[in-house]
Amino acid sequence: MKIKHLPFVAGMASLALILGAYSFEHIGGLYPCKLCLWQRYPHFLNILLIFLFYFFPKKSFVLVASMSMLTSTILALYHVGVEKKLWLGPNSCSNSSIEGLSTDQLLEQIMNAPLVRCDEVAWDFINISMAGWNGIFSLILFLTCFFYFIKRKEI
């Protein structure tokens, strides 16, 4: 594969990850938590940037795409830490949000709570959660885009 194809491959990989996430959600019934949704946004941006790069080949699009994938990697690692109970996640999607609440407040929170908690692993493969896999793939995509940015001369 030639280096000029790397941004396209990175964009298609982000598209594949998004399609996979929606397949788990709509076919597999594994609904995303708040952190799972946050991890999708950088991939949407990556797809858009690589599409723009195809029509307007500027290295700056690839640099922003690489930073987008770095953001996805960081979000995924944060989510893995929440799943492993290394730190607390957002109050709205873990057990940490119920401490010190009155019965009425707790009932109100239960009625308005998201269906999926961030601190529980809904699915894993070889003991790596979906957040972990997203972190691995996002890191690879970050390195791919950044390598292209470093090696490719301005067009």
C-alpha cells in the first residue's frame, strides 16, 4: 500500500468502527452508555475530515484527523479506567451518583437515569471491552494519520 492511501484507509476504518458500534446497538441490543457515545464523535469527525481531504488534499485535514483519533484514544482509556473501577466516571452513568441522595432524589434519578452504566462491561472479547478495542484501534488510526502527516510533503 502506498502512503498516499493512508488517510483513506483511516477514514474507512473509522467508518467501519461506527458501523460496528451501530450494529452492536441495533442488531445486538447492546445500547451505548454516555462514554460510548462520546467515543463516537471523534470517529465521525475523522470520517468528515478524510472525506474533505479527498476533495481538498491539505495536510492540515490529516493533522486534525490524527488529533481526533488521539482524542478518541484518550476517551477510550478513560472509559476502560471507569470499567476497571480505577476512577469514577461521570455522575450520570455510574453508581457514584447515588451516594448521599434522599429517597425522593434517588427515585427521581432512577426514573431519569440512562439505561446503560459506564462502569459495567457490556461485551468483551479476549477480556478486552468495546472501549478497550476502540482505544486500540483509535491509537492505530492516530499513528497512521500522524505518520502520514509527518512523512507526506504538502500537496
